Amino acid sequence: MKLVVPVRLLSIVFLVLLTAFGHTQAQCLSFARNIAKPLLEPYIHDGNYNATYMEEGESAELYKTFFKGENYRLVVSGVDELPQIHIRLLDDQRNVMFDNLNHNLVNVWNFTAENTGTMIVHIKIPDAGENKKIIGGCIAILFGVEAEGKRR
């Protein structure tokens, strides 16, 4: 009988955490759809909403396949409370193809894929610094492809 109480307590804690995580993910999905997706225009959204909660000092990577000769738009958007996001696009050998530090920390970048293959989007939220409260919020990484009729 003693095991029943801890199992029930753990189940309740797990459900509370799952509900909180689900709520945060739903908010981030809404952020991606309503705030980040319009930044893709006039490119056509690829249909994937890559969004999550991140805090200052954290980094993440997303792997994406691109096709030679296609024109793409990359959008990385974070909530206003976060500092500007450091974005790097790496090839499959981890060579830097784009670094927004060299472009005034832009969050939208258009490019043509030189080869078909997987590329890595590496994002980093700068550290909060000493004696500063760590801030977190939603981050979205979206891709668009140029419509057939718009190509040069």
C-alpha cells in the first residue's frame, strides 16, 4: 500500500508538468504561425512550424534538406523580450555558409542552395550576463521556398 501513494503523487506531478509543457508548446506554435510566418512572404511556407521555448544562454540546431538551385528564405524569430538571436547556417561538414553576426544580426535571410543536401541552422540566445535575470521565450525557425513563377 505504501507504493500506491508515491506512484499517484508522481503521476500527478508528471501530468502537471506535461500540461505546462503542452501549454508552452501551444503558445510557441501560435507565435510561429502569427508572428514568424508572415515574415516568409512572398515565399511559400514549407508547412513545418519549428518552434520551442528557449532561454538566454541556450543554443539549438535544426537539420533541413535543401535542393540545388531552389531559392529559399530562412526566418528565425524570437519574442521581443529576448536579445537578438545569433544565427548560423552550416553545411553538412559544419562549414559556415551564413552568419548573421556579419549582417547586423538579421533574422531573415534569402539564399539559393548551391547543392542538394542537409544543412544545419544553429541558433544561440546570448547570455544574460552577470547578476541579470535570465529571460526566456518562444523561438521559431521557418523556411519558405520561392514560387515557380517568381524565379529569375
